[in-house]
Amino acid sequence: MCKAIVYVTLRESVLDPQGQAVKGALHTLGFDEVNEVRIGKYMEVMLDSADRAQAEERVKEMCEKLLANTVIEDYRFEIVEG
Amino acid sequence: MCKAIVYVTLRESVLDPQGQAVKGALHTLGFDEVNEVRIGKYMEVMLDSADRAQAEERVKEMCEKLLANTVIEDYRFEIVEG
């Protein structure tokens, strides 16, 4: 068993309306020290493979094909167990 | 300046329909080794405060009040700069 932790974030150059909405809400709640908020996805993927190198290869494929929109998003991942 | 990295995830006991949908899509793409997918939020919050302890206190408050729904979600965060 392997567990992959995947982080998908918008590229720096891409506007983050969700992050801006959250920043506005935080300001409304009195958290004026907040300068910027960027929001991304955090995924835990449990895999049925014991081979770490193979798991890394497959998770990269998963990110390229489905988990990240590589036109506007960056992804990185780590294999934490197995 | 401080940067806080916030992770918000569904509690273990809470069903994750989004994660199940992604698992199904990964299986359709031929990634049969995927056992489970859990999806959460990853947030980067840039703060205008140099005092690390104060920043930690405030980010905790932000999570409790807005960033996480503490009824069904867990949160954790780390202050990475400043």
C-alpha cells in the first residue's frame, strides 16, 4: 500500500477569484492583516502498489491526465507510505 | 510578512463524494490500483504580521471562523515564513 499526497495549485499568473473572495470575507471578519489568499486542492490517493518508483510514475500520469488542469494549474506530490 | 499554509480535510467519518467521483474516473482511465481518494483544500494565506506567535493565533481564528467547517472538517496549518 502506498499513499500519495497531491497538491494542485493555480499558476502564479492565473487570477484566483476564489482566493480573492475568501480574502474579502476575512477582511469583513476583521482579519485586515491578510494580504492575499491562494486556494488549491489537497488530495490523498491510496494506491494498491508496493513499488514506490512505479507509484510515482503512475501518480504523475494521474495528475497529467485528470487531477490537474496543466494549462492553468501546477501540481506536485509526495509518496508518504509503502 | 508571514505565509501560512492551511490544509482543510473532511473528517475520516465523513463521506467524500468528490473523492469517490475522482476514484471512479481514475478507474475508468485504467488506474485500477487506486483504492481511495480523499479531497481537501490547500490554502496559502499571506499575512502582514512579523510576529509568528500572533500569526498562529490569528490563523487558528480564521480557520475556526471561516476557512474550515469544523463540524465536518479538520484543519491544520503551518507558518512557513516571517
